[in-house]
Amino acid sequence: GAGVSQSPSNKVTEKGKDVELRCDPISGHTALYWYRQSLGQGLEFLIYFQGNSAPDKSGLPSDRFSAERTGGSVSTLTIQRTQQEDSAVYLCASSSIRVSGELFFGEGSRLTVL
Amino acid sequence: GEDVEQSLFLSVREGDSSVINCTYTDSSSTYLYWYKQEPGAGLQLLTYIFSNMDMKQDQRLTVLLNKKDKHLSLRIADTQTGDSAIYFCAEGESDKLIFGTGTRLQVFP
């Protein structure tokens, strides 16, 4: 597709369940980012992938959060044993290293933990 | 660590100018950015400014950068209802942009 695609767009889950959020970046973009958007909290950096380099995981809030990027393309963010405070919109973005700083965002996956 | 701060809300009348302010802490960023998020959509890059510039103008948008005070502002001239959105200031390098909390701009007739 032409843009960054995320799925599911909405996810409601029960506390304690695991969830997987998927991101399909723009073809050819080497960099992929996950951010979390909570009400009144702005965008919180979670993790960054660049090519074949080791990802920057410095923003992951706990060890319940993990992400992988297969084949340098699609990425999955996994949240284990979800908690109510995990409720947020999870945004994925990709960028081309040739255009520094312009991130192309997906529409996000809204996660609600009951 | 890096920190970017913005006020949360701004309300303006249609046709007036809007000024959205941002302060940041990391003085080493090459670029500073303004992103716009319309309701139900992802963020889109609105404009950016090189750190060695003081001002950048792009149609109705004017970005002012005061490096000494680490202050960035976005001025929207002749604000329209279609400008209603959340505006995020961001700084950093391409490997990690740090975003502010976002300023919700509401334009009323």
C-alpha cells in the first residue's frame, strides 16, 4: 500500500491477556518506530528499528512489552499480561533515511484493556 | 533526558492568527518539527526548521526558533476550521524523535 498500515484498528481485551499489534511500513523504508499515545501524555517513544541494526528498545515501559521486525519489513508489537494502564493508541511510523526526520505514521491501533 | 513541553489547549476565532508554543531541552538537534494530527488520523509532518535558522515561512505557516531560549513556535495565519487538530512539536534526530504532549487547537466561527 501507499501508506503505513496498522492492524487491528481497535482492540478490546481483558486484563491479563496477551495482545499483538501489527505494522506494515511503507515499502523501502528502512526505519520503523513504535510510539504510544495516551490521553494528555503526548507521544511516548517505545522502540526503533533501523535496517539490520539492533533495535533501540530504550522506551519500552516494562518487560511485558516486546517487538520484532521480520525481514526488515512488517513489525509486531506484543504486550503480555495486559494491564489497564496499557490502554492507549499505539502508533507505528516508518521513514526513509534519505529524508531525515519525516516520519510517516499509521492511523494507530487503539487498545482498551478492561 | 530530552523533554519537549507544550500547552495542551488553544482556542481561536476563525480568521485570527494562532500561535502554538513549544520548549525543548536538547540543543543538539539538527532539525525541529511540527506535526499535525487530525481527528482519527495519524500524525503528518507539517513543517520543519533547521537548527541554524531563526525563521521559516511556508504559506500560512511561520516557524520561529529561538535557540538561546530553546523555544519553538508555530504561527498559523488566517486560521480556518480545517486547522482544528492536535499539533505536536518534536526534536531529535531521525533515529528517535521526542514529541511534546501536543496542543489541541480549536477554531470556532
